[in-house]
Amino acid sequence: MKKTIVIVDDHVLIAKALEGIIDNFKEFEVIYVAENGKDLIQKFENNSKIPDIILLDISMPIMDGFETVLWLKENHPDIKVMALSMQGDDKSVIKMIKNGAKGYLLKNTHPKDLETALTKLNSDGFFYPEWASKIIFSNLNNDKESENAIRISDREKEFLKFTVTELSYKEIADKMCCSPRTVESYRDQLCEKLDLKTRVGLAVFAIKNGFAN
């Protein structure tokens, strides 16, 4: 079964062209288009199908991409949001990621690269091209605890402290008075935010940024 996509973009021609491109992908299909965040919310309230993925423009009237992705994170956290914009500046990238975007692409992306990005987003839960990853890590390096770039919660900080120990995830869960599944959620969220793959990577990050003390 194909993964469903909704495009949110106020430029009708661009949205329709994008819809035609995606509908040629084997794994994905566009189920409808919304003109802005408010239009998307209205469609949800009118019982339109909830998609697996949303391709979200940033600059839109009435309700822009920054507001929309934040609303989606709070109301539909299971939807994977990919920002698709002409804006590739540091501020826009970091703000979209902080607000809940799981990926970021520019509108001049080649269709094949878009398909790859959607596939990675679907399988891994996130996708950031190399240029966006450099922006993220640059901001991390400019702020010791990455508070100004990517928000790390107090519970995630507590989990980072345990990553440098020999405790199993079950034992960490006992220390944190929560379930192993919750601990795994902290791990997955941090790996996603920091573009890391393993506990070793998390431990190195914890040591370098003072979370292991």
C-alpha cells in the first residue's frame, strides 16, 4: 500500500506540478492539496483523510509553515512533516526543525532526490540533506547545550547522562522510573534531533556537551 501525502502550498501551479511528480513514484501518492495551514486544519476538521507525510511550504498567507508544523506536532505527532521551501537560510531550517519538521528540502530538488528523501523519511523517520545537516551541527557547536538550536528536554538530558554508563536500556528505565519503551523513545528522539545513529554517538555527544557530569 502506498504512503499517503498531502501538499500544503499556496502556489497552485507548483502544488499541482509536485502532485504529478509524486504520483509517478511507486511508494507514494498525493491524496489532496491545501493552500495553507488553516486550510489544512479545516480539511482535517471536515474528516479529510489524515496522511502519513505532509510536504509543507514555509511562506504562506494566513498560516505559514512555522505555525503549521508546530500545530501538527501538538495535534498530529505521528505525521511526518517535510519542509519543502525556497528558503534555505539557517534561521528557517533551525526554526522548522525546532517546531517539529522531520526533514527539509529546497524546491529546486531533483525529482529522484525527492523520492529518495521521502523514502528515507518514511523508513528512518527523518531526512536532512548534507547542507541542512551542516546548518544543524553548526548551530549545535555554537551553543553548548544546543538549547538555541534544537531543544533537548530535561528528561532527554537525564537519559544522555546514562548513555555513558554500562547500564542496559531496561536498567536505565528503572533509574528514570519509566518504561523501557519510554527510554527507547528518548533515544530515538535524540538520534533524530542530533542526526546520530547509535548509543556510542549519543554518549560522545553527552560527554562533549557536559551532559555526562
